[in-house]
Amino acid sequence: MNVRARQKQLLESMRGQGLGALLVTHLPNVRYLCGFTGSSGALAVAPGGCAFFTDGRYTGQAHEEVRGARVVITQGPPGIAAARWLRSARARVLGIEGEHLSVAARAALQRALGRAVRLRATAGLVERVRQVKDAAEIAALRRAVLLGSSLFEVAVNALRPGISERSVAAELEYAARRAGADGMSFETIVAAGPRSALPHGVASARLIPRRGFVVLDFGVILAGYCSDMTRTVYLGRPSGEARRMYEAVLGAQQAAISAIRPGVAAGTVDEAARRVLGKAGYGKFFTHSTGHGVGLEIHEAPRLAGGQSDLLAEGMVITVEPGIYVPGRGGVRIEDMVVVTRRGCEVLTPTTKELIALEAVPPTR
């Protein structure tokens, strides 16, 4: 982890916005800039150096993990201690992560600093640096993707008519922990039958029906980095319409992946997927964006959606996940993670995308 290079890049962004100091309180950003993985801490960033503040619970962990910053143990709130340190370093305008501070937290900071320091809310300063992953991050994401992908077979083997969606999710999540995952990237989605038409149909107490699509959307966290994948399988013999839905989504995903390369606007990738689904007659049933960045958080920039002008760059890691959701009938989503390369992209998710039909699954008694 080359935190010095990351801090240098952030300082350049700060100078471009006329900022001499930045208080970093969003924990994924803190981890990215100095390596700390605990649940309480703040990083003070200034041209003269960085200082990390946490409380006594993390004394040993901070000294073991933190790189590129002085470690300070404080009895009060770490964010206020870090801000006061920056004030003592003669910072008169202090950048704060406006998207990650509550109104109450900002007011407490201003009271602690007094009128001599002006707070300026920033938006996405660290997140923009995080968009392009370095080689170590891509390797970590690749390992997370492989672990996540290995769980698909577990989920498929657990699918039986008559058991609950939560039972399938439990089998998958137990296997993830046994395989070494830190945890799940998000609440596991197992949405069967008519519930497969819910884009975020998290696993419920509903029983798996004998027929219909089952959307399986899950991811793991491994060494801090997230994976995300979706596959849709069919219980019973798929009808012609079910196959047409699946093939339309697969075609849309392939079109979107083919559009990915450095310099392409994020919205262009979204348009490629929508064009295919529109021609197939399913355009109005695609109700979310085509994808998003993934890294230390499950949802990062860029966002692959209509009108998004952010340009893709080599080293970005994104999802591609078009879907069709027909209320009362069912839905299909297929999702891979890809890394943007010099001339295009590489699909990281190795799991098959052929339609799997479980036609002879015995019901649970």
C-alpha cells in the first residue's frame, strides 16, 4: 500500500481547490490514505505532513497499521482533536468531507475551532483519487471476486422449492466466512419467483416456489475490498418468454462490456445496455443504472447511468449489471465486475452466464 503516493495525489487535488488542509473522517477514506481499519479515527492532511487521531481502544492497532502519518491517541472525539491540530498548524480554511459529516458534527467542529478557522465542505475529494485502483488494489479485488464467485455453486446447490430465501442466503454466507471472507459486501439478495422482479429483493422468509427465476446477488469483503456479482437461475423448465428475457439481459450486458474503454463516458456504457433492451421490447423494465465502481466500498464512483459524463480511465473497477423486472412475473439480472484496461476492459468474474435451469429439484418436505 503506497500511502505516500495517495497522499501526494490528494494534496495536489487540494491545491487545485485552494485548500491547505483537509480533515478526513469517512473511515474508508481514512483506510485508503493511511491503512487504519478500526471504527474510530480521523486523519489530518496538510502539506507539512499527516497525523492520525484515535482513542485509547486502538492504541496498539493504530501503531501497527498506520503508515505515512503520525499517530496521536486522544481522549476526546478524534475529529475534533485532528481539527485542532490543523488549527495549530495555522490552517485558516479547513476542508471537511461534507457528504460524510452530520449537521451536528459540523457545528461541534466549528465550536471547537472558533471563528479563526473557516470550514469548507468538499465533495468527493478522496473518492476521486480512489476511482483509479493501483496494482495492489486490483490484485485484492481480483481475489475478492474469485472468492465470491466460488460461492455461486453453494447457492445453486442450496436452492430447493419449499425452503426460504433466507436459508439459501445463510448457506452462502456461512460458506463465505469459512472461505475466509471478512464479511458480506451488502445484504445478500435471494429473490425467487415473482419477487425476482424486485431489483433489491433481499432474502426474505418467503419460500422458494417450484417454478420461476431466482436472482442471486451477493458479494464478499476480503482484506477490506468488496466483490459484487449477480446470476439468475430458473427453477423448472423455462418458457420461451423466460429464455427471451434472459437472452435480452445477456445481450445488453455484453453490449455494455464491449463499450468499456478509457476515455468513454460512463453514460455511454449505460446507453449501450439500454439500446439492446429497448430493441428487445424490455426497455421500460430496466429501472436502475447499468453499474458502479467497487473498491473499499461496494458503491463507489463512477456511476454508469444515463447522462453521466465522467470518463472511464485505466484502472477503474466497475460492475456491469443490466436487468429486466416485470412486476408479477419475475426478473433477470446478470452482473460482472470488470477492470478498465489500456485498450478496453477485462471481465474479472469467471462464473458462467449460461442460463441454468434446475428442472428436477426435489421439494423440501
